[in-house]
Amino acid sequence: MTKAEKIKQTLKQTKEKRKLQTPKVFQLKLQNLSKTDLQTLERLFLEAKWFYNFIIADLKNRLNSKLEKLKEVEIKTPNGFEKRKLKVLGSQIKQGIIERIKNNLTALKKIKEKGLKAGKLNFKSDFKSIPLKQFGNTFEIDFKKKRIKIQGIRKWFRVLGLHQIPQNADIANAYLVKKPSGFYFYVVCYLWKEEVLKRIKQKQIPLPVGIDLGIKYQLTLTTGERFKWYIPETRRLKRLQKILARKEKGSRNYQKIKKLIQKEWEYIRNKRKDVINKVISYLKRFPFIAIQKDNIKGWHEGLFGKEVQNTGIGGITARLRNLATLIPVEFVPKYEPTTQICSKCGYRQKLELSQRIFECPKCGLKIDRDLNSAWNILKLGLKQLAKKNKALADRLMSALPVDCGEVTPVEWALPTMKREAPHL
């Protein structure tokens, strides 16, 4: 068997194994960095920027040759073009950067084929993420001494957080990321779905849930629970922005204040991510989740820009898409009038945005507007699930309360179930 055939066979085996696994990213922070270490890492990111911009300058001629063997590149400076040596950047890291450029070009091509407007790849003024595509070559991990090694750098770096990675995890690739608070190492691992699902099912309750996204309450569940949070910009950030406006652009003090602002923004983003992580962790308790594809971008561009910005509610939908690989998640189309339909009898009426209580003139139901919408979303989600997996949908429907309104679709040969939603 030739080397090429062995590689193909290995790739096929890996693809089959990945079907039984789920990806997860672990974040590790580089610790105890000396001045020399910081200079080396800064040099690595600087050379990555030079290499990226060098390729972008002439894509047609430079993407065809073996660029990973380049040892120097030409860059543009205020005094003209100069040649700079690549001392730290390894050959396989260069390959990772080239693959990233090719993937970006492919994505732009697909956008143009759809008839949408698409620009071109721009030069980077700062490089924040370096791909490390092969475990054992571009990076190494020493679990006993809690340290990592990156290709092109002799020293091992101590990291914080290696205990998070399970022993049986398959390590695929990694990314070295530069943030205002320091340097981070993101490891992409594959975990066995069976083991992950066992841990999730230990805390699960046998009850499907519908979720309504909103502004006053970010999440309203069919269980009657509501989630509300608001993380605005800090006073320190506003003060630093005022100081920056009085500094001379490009000066050392300007750069110093700018770094402090970036660090403050990172702190705010981390707080918002922490809230979303806790919400998603709670939603894992449910065996089935139904949510509507709301136009969050329209909310942000309309009257509720500040509320959407300071809650990061758009991240909920993105996280649920990732969760769908483990737990059944159905996304109800955004054009479904879930707010206007009575969750008990199905009567439809128009509601003003100021009307927070839904009152049905047909059956007399009086219920909170968002809770009524959540019940309608759950019903539509179960209908969509029935087309894919009727047995699972039947089991989930049987777990609902007996008086939950009409949930059974026409195509199900099951008795009609009704529920009177909670009254206010």
C-alpha cells in the first residue's frame, strides 16, 4: 500500500469516527510569561501578519507556489518596501494561514454566486489568531507538567486549564489567540457523544420546552420561567473613551489608553458570554427545545439596538445550533405569527406591541403575551419534529401536561390534547 493510499484510508476512518463524536473547544491561558516570552510571541504574531498580507497583495501568483518554504517576505513601510525575515513562523503554521486564505476566498465566491454583494480580502493591521493545525507537529501538550510547545519556539509555556480536557478526548487542532488580557491557547477536541449524553441525561427532566425571545425578558419558557439580564458599558469604559479623545492619535499615550479600552471591552464581552453559558447550561436539562428564528438583526437596527447590544441575545440562537448535535432543537420559521395566535383554541388576532396580555375573545383565555408565544413555538416545533422522528415526537408529547391545548398535528393518529395555559 502506497503512502497516498494509507492517508486516504486514515481519513476515511477519521470521518467515520467523527460521526460518533462531538467537537468542543477548551480555552487555556499562557502563564508566567517573561519579557522575552512576550517579545517572542509578539514577533510570532507580527510575522504571521507580514506573511498574510504578502499573500493577499498578489493572490493569483502567490497561492500556487509552495509558500510555506518562504524565509522572508516583502512588506510596505512608510519609507517604501522592505524585506523582513521570518525567524519564528514555522512552515506548517504558514500552511494553516494559506488554508485560511483559501477558505475565505471560497466563502466570498459562494456569496457572489448567490447574487449578493461581496468585497475582497483586506490587509490586516493586526493578527489576532494563529492556526495550529496538527497536534504533535505544530503544537505539543505535556499534561503532567501542564505546559505546551509551539512550532518555531524552543521554550515550553505553562498554561492554566489543562485539567478540563478529558483523558479519552481526541485532540484535533488548536489556535493561538492574542487578547488584551494576554495570550490564550484554544484546543479543539472531539469527545464521544455517548459519554457526553450520559452526563447530560443525568440532570434532564422529561419535559419539552418552547422558548420565546424578547426585549423586556430575554427568554420566556413554557414552564413559566423567565430570564432577564442587562450588562451595559461600564463607567470606566466611558471615562477611558473621553481620555482617548483628548490624546494625540498615534502617540504612546494614545496607544496605552487604547489598550486599556480593549481590555475593558473584553471584560464586558466575557460577562455577557458568561450569562449565555449559564442559560445554555440550564436549557440542556430539557430533552427537546423549540425556538423561533427571530430577526434579531432587525431589532438591533430598529428601536431596540441598545437592549440587544447590552444583552447579547443573538448568541442564544447560535449556541442552540451547536447544541442541536446532542439534543433535538427545532427552529420555527420567523414568519409564523406565534404572538397573534391563541395557544388554547388557535384563534388569531392582531396585537399592538404595547399589549402585554393576550386575551382571546373566542375561548376567554387570558395569558401573558410572551408565554402564549412560547407555547405556540413548542407546538410548531413538535410538528416539525414529527416529520423527522415520529416516535420521539409522540414520546415528548406524552410528557406534556394533559391540559396543554391542542398540540397534536393532523398527521398524528393520536387523541387531541388540550391545555388551559396559566392565567394571570
